[in-house]
Amino acid sequence: MHLTEKNQRDSFVLELVDKMLKGSVRALGKLITLIEDECPGSLEALKKVYYHTKDAYVVGLTGAPGTGKSTLVDRMAVEIKRQGFKVGIIAIDPSSPFTGGAFLGDRVRMMSSSNENDIYIRSMGTRGSLGGLSEATASTVKILDAFGKDFVLIETAGTGQAEVDVIKETDTTVVVCVPGLGDEIQTMKAGVMEIGDIFVVNKADLQDADRLAGDIETMLHMAYGSKEWIPPIIKTIATEGTGVVTLIEEILNHREYLIKSGLLKSKRIRRIKQEIMEIAKNKIIDKINNSANGANQVSDELLNEIMLREKDPYTAAEEIIGNFTEVFQKSHL
Ligand SMILES: Nc1nc2c(ncn2[C@@H]2O[C@H](COP(=O)(O)OP(=O)(O)O)[C@@H](O)[C@H]2O)c(=O)[nH]1
Ligand SMILES: [Mg+2]
């Protein structure tokens, strides 16, 4: 690519960043799309965005589909705003790559928080770009942070590994359960239990909400016996907004706990370290894939040689890396 072409492209993206920083919601949306699609120039944008971030607090909500996460997030956003904070929502929706914007747009319009013009709601699909969902989400969080959000709420169905990775990166994780989902406690045993900082029993208007809360308490007692932070269990009726104030209170309590214990800082340091390694790794993989002798160009001839035991896969990999190193030295990343 010609240098001028790259410069033009980068200056377009950087202008978008400037507009976003000045408060343009349109530029904010465009920028997130650009980064989600890994368009050229997104890296330059993210570099600039980083210097404007202020450690927005990230809350993740996870739970089976239909437990009322969207309804709850909506209510939470309105309450957080009422308390004087700026809030953004990221809804990770596995169905969105195919249903596209229209359906989600309608649903978003139905939410009461979307009428509040300064609550920003963004849906993201689980389609995996190179960096994957967690990197795309992390970038979106940074953009929302730089835009001025104090809180970012992330809703995810918490089914696939990619979604669990996202939820692991949040500051406070809220696990949403509902009565009547049968062996839900069983699925919690299988991993969600450890990641929950706060448990919500939503649909507390239904039967058996107290029993579910009791079951969770018993389990937590066994798991958290001696820990400093024992996850609170909060009953909510999201459709009516009942329990939402208490939930926000507990989120703020958890934040206080993380700050005072130094855990928030260590969490974030660990996250930055992981992120740097992830970015470096993806860049190298990208480079190998695009290099003349990269993974996409493993020839049939080479594969045949390996099948015939004329060569081994280890030597073949070393050769790819050798060629790649040459390319690597000739150009910059
Ligand atoms: N009875 C009752 N229904 C609820 C409550 N919260 C949400 N719902 C309903 O549960 C359904 C699923 O809600 P949604 O927020 O889309 O769940 P999500 O899939 O977890 O995001 C909707 O029909 C909601 O109106 C609640 O507290 N009580
Ligand atoms: Mg939902």
C-alpha cells in the first residue's frame, strides 16, 4: 500500500476518534463498527482512544436465555443514570450475526433506557474475527470509556467459551437465575458459580424464588466459607424494577471492596498483560497467514511430502517461521 493511501485512511479514522471524543454518538457507533470489523486503521484509532480512557467500571451479567437479563440491564442503566453516572450497554447476542440490525434495532427501541438519549446501547454478534469476541468487546469498552461512560454493562447469554471469556474480564460479574429452570443449580456447579460476585434471583414474582435463593446460599456457603467477599443474593422482579436499587447498591459495594483490597488494580494489571500478549500473538498470526509462505499457502506438495514421511510437520512449521521472519524483518508490523 502507498504511504499516502495509508495516511489518508488513518487520518479519516483519527478524525472519527476526534468527533467521538467531542461527543458525537454517530461517530461513536461508526468507530465501534470499524473496530468490530477490524477495518484498516482500527489499530491507529485504538491507540489514540486508549489515552482518553479513565477506567470505566465494567459489570457483566450472565445467565441462561430468558432469565430476564435484558430487562434487568435496561432497568439498571436507568437507575445508574439516576444516580448521576454515565452508562453504556453492550449486549452480546449470539443470534445477531444473522438477524442483523433490524430485529435488534426494534428490540433496542423497546427498552426504556433507549429513550434516555445519553444511555448508549450496542449489540454485538458472537461472530469471531481474528481477535475474537473478547478482544472486540474489550475494544468497545475502551471506546465507551473514552466517550465518557462511568459504567459499562455487558449482557451475555453465557453459553459458549467466548462468552465466558468476556465475562471473566469484567470487574463485577452478576449471575442471573430464575426459579423453575430445573437443574439450573447443576449448571451453576459446572462453572458459573465461581465467577459470580453477585447472584440475582430474577422473576421473584414466580413460585419457588425463595427456595432457589436458599439453594444458592447453601452452595455459596460451601464454596466461599472463608472468603472475604461472600456474594450477596438479591431477589428482583425486573419487569417492575423491584430490587434494582439494591442490586446497584451491591455492585457499588463490590467495587468498594475491590478498590480497598487492591484487587481492582491487580485485576486490571493482569488484564493489560493478557491484552498485550493477545494483540502481539494475533499480529504474528496475521503476519504468518498473510506472508507468501504462510499457513494459507501450505502447498499440496508440502502436505504430500509430510504424508509420505519425506518431511515432518515440525520442520515444515520451522520453515514457515523462517520465511516469516525474513518478511518480518523487511517490513514493519
Ligand atoms: N414474570 C416475570 N417475567 C420477567 C421478569 N423479568 C423479565 N421477564 C420476562 O422474561 C422474558 C425474557 O426477558 P429478557 O430480558 O429478554 O431475558 P434475557 O434473554 O435473559 O435477556 C420477557 O418476556 C420478560 O418480560 C420478572 O421479573 N418476572
Ligand atoms: Mg437478552
